[in-house]
Amino acid sequence: IATLITAVWWLMCVPLPCVADQAITLAPHPRRSHAHTLLPATHIIEHEMRGNSRTDDHPSALQDFLHVGPTTTSTKTLIFPGWFHSMILPHQVNTALNDAKTKNALLKLNGKTAIVFGGTSGIGHSLAVRFAQAGSNVYIVGRSEKAAAAILEEMKGFNVADATYRFVASDLSLLANARAAVKQLPEELKVVDYVVFCQTKSGIQGRTPTVENIDEIMSLNYFSRIELVRQLLPRLEAAEDARVLSVLSAGVHSPYNDYDIDFEVSSKFSLKKAADAAGFYTDLAFDHLSRQHPKVTFIHASPGFVSTNWGTDMPMALRLTIRALQATVAKASSDCAEFLFPSLTQPDQRGNGKVHLIGEYGQDVTTTTLHTDEAVAFVWQETETLIETVGVPPPTIQLNACSAYNTSATSTILEHFKSGEGGSRRRQLQLKHNEAEDKLRWSLLGVPSFILLLYCGFTCFFKQQRFNQRAQNNSAVKKNRFSPGI
């Protein structure tokens, strides 16, 4: 199974240089009745990378091939209907990477301030170092103090005068910790120019609620990020050109169809639903924030397949498979940072009241089919309600020393939990629902497993009986064959 999955993945995603120098004949375009023969793909890409939106010999060849209008994006994804899901030519990737590195090397961000959440490893680490290399003040928020110390020493090696590098320890899976992390920032830090979210977690387990009864992956990928944006908005508004980047799954995730029924992805949880919901909610929430705060640019990005320590919490066999793929076909986290960095720093990448979605090479990507104004309003309202509800302590009820078993006081406490104040009612219902779901899951899995176990046991028993009977018959035949005749 692993070999088959790997082979399919290679056919779908791995660049094939042999196609680059071949002329490709396309099927008729939906709006045209004739087919087109493209120039060799490398020629088209080279022409596109020089900033031209059309080719001279074939005016609309690339646009017909992509089925999109003219564009000046520096990278393209070539679509091969019926053959491959997508194919990115190596020449294209290298040219785009060199172009991004050239632009990033010219940046001087002295005096600017960047906060990187989840900056102690992977893409967050590379982006934090890239900010420091450009001269920015950098604040890293993460869990590993040891890793942060090494990163801070690496930043000091750039010898940027008057630059500030600090680390804030926090487990961002809890909204309370996210709020506390913002409070740990210096009070004199009144302006924040760049905020980057890279905190995440991988695994194959089911729903894992935190003490705040939010799934851990959903909290890291979405809820904690939105709460941090809410807490940092005054400092972002004070900046001249503030940017917020959430590294997650722009243009990759599917729409989450049950957003208005199962907002927290709790009743029918799966890893795919949680991933789709986090990416879908990020699109919608950033769209709302872009409209309400047009001075701040909100960016949702997909990093692609990057060589990081992602998958640490997975089983060893799966983790080793991921590491093998990362060693062969994944791009380095530093290259990923170079692709994402222009969206944070280039003047032509400002949102101007619109959410900015980018792919793994910095190209623009589109929203999902369910991205509507109604969905934006609903998801934002539900997000705010959950964030403002979670972590609110229940009111303190004073009991007299001699009335520890006072009936009225006890009934008051019970009425408080039944009323749902402070989110306790929601948490109780969720816990009951999870318990019922676990019982149902175990019953659905246990009964077939028990039947299968009985079937295997009886099958093995009867096969053993037949084997023993056949062995006895064979021994009797041999005995009669070699016995002397009468």
C-alpha cells in the first residue's frame, strides 16, 4: 500500500524534466473550437518569468493551457487534464526561487518588529531568521526554550545594530496561554509590523480536546491564531503597513460543508474535516478582518511539502516514510521562507481590504466554492462567541462555614451549571456527546471485530482438524502401502 501511494504521489506531484522540451498539443479550449499546440514548456515559462503575460508566437497559448486570463504572476502551475493533477517544472521553481531571493536580499527592515508564533522549528524558524537577516526586531513564541536559545544566537550572528531578539515561552494550544503570551510582550512595544502563525501539530489520533474542550489541532491551527490577532490588532493598526500571515492550507483545503451544523468539528470528527475546517475558517475569518481593518493585510498561505519535523507525534513507520519523502522530494524550510517572505514585505502585495491567498511558490490562489458573505458572517460570529466564552470563570458562590451542605447553596451551584454560564453548560453537553460517541464507536468497532475474531478462531480450529485428519489418513495409506501382503 505504501509503495502504491508513493508511486501515485510521484505521478501527481514530482517534476518531470522530460516534458519540459516537448511540444504539447491541447484539447480544445471550452471557449474555442480548435486545439492549440504549445511551444516547448520551458520557452513559455522563460517568457512568463521575464514578466510577459502572453507569448509572441501563440498569443493565448499559456492562458488557454491554464484556462485563466492574462496574469503577471511569477510562477505557474501547468495543468495536464487526464494525465497529472499538477506539474511544476524544475526550471520554473529554480527561477522563481532565485527571483524571490534577489528581492528579499534587497530588503532593509531596520526598526520594524516581527512576532513569529511557532518560531522554534520548521518554517517558523526560517521566517524568524529571515526577518532578523533583514534587520527586523524579532520575537519568537514557542514551547522549546532550548531551540529558541540556539535560534537567538543565530540571529545575533547577523550583527544588526540595535536589533532586539526575544523568546516568549507558551503552549498555544490553549487560548488562555495565547492571551498570556501577548501580555508577556514588553509594554513599550506599541507597534507590530509583522505577525506570523506557524504553530501546528500532526497526528493520526481522533479528537483530542484540551482543558478548554477545544480540539487541540483546531485550537493550534485556527482558534488560537484568531485570538492572537484580536489581541494584537491595536498594535497592528498602529503600524504603517502591517501584515499578518497564517501558514496553513490556502488553495489546498476543501470547503467544510458542515460549518453551520458542526462548527467545532466535534460530532463527526476526522482529521480531514479538522484540516478542511481550519483552512476554510481561516479564509473566511481573514476575509472579515480584511474588510474591518483594511489598513492591515491578512495573508493565508500554503507552504507545500516542506522538510520540517512535522510528523513527530506519528507512529514510527509513518514517521520514517515521511522523513524518506522529505529527504527526496520536499523543499527546504529556508526555501519555503524565501517564497513566503515577499508577501509580507513587498509593497505590491498589500491586501487593500481584501484577503490575500497564496500558494507554496507565492502564486495567487482562489477561495473555495462555499466562500460567501453569509459564510463569512456566520463563521466570524461563531468564532467570536467561542473565543469569548472559553476560559470565562464561573461566578464565585460564598458558602457559610456552617452551611457546607446547605440545600439552597447546593441548588444554586447546580442551577449555575445547568444555565450554561461561563460556558460550563456547553462543555458538559460536549463531554456527554463525546462519551456517547465513544460508546457508539466502540460498539460499532467491537461487534464486527468480535465476530471476525470468532470467525478466524473457528476457521483456524476446523482447518487444524482437517489437517490432522488428512495427516492421519496419509499415514494410514503409507502404512498399508508398505506393509507386507497377506
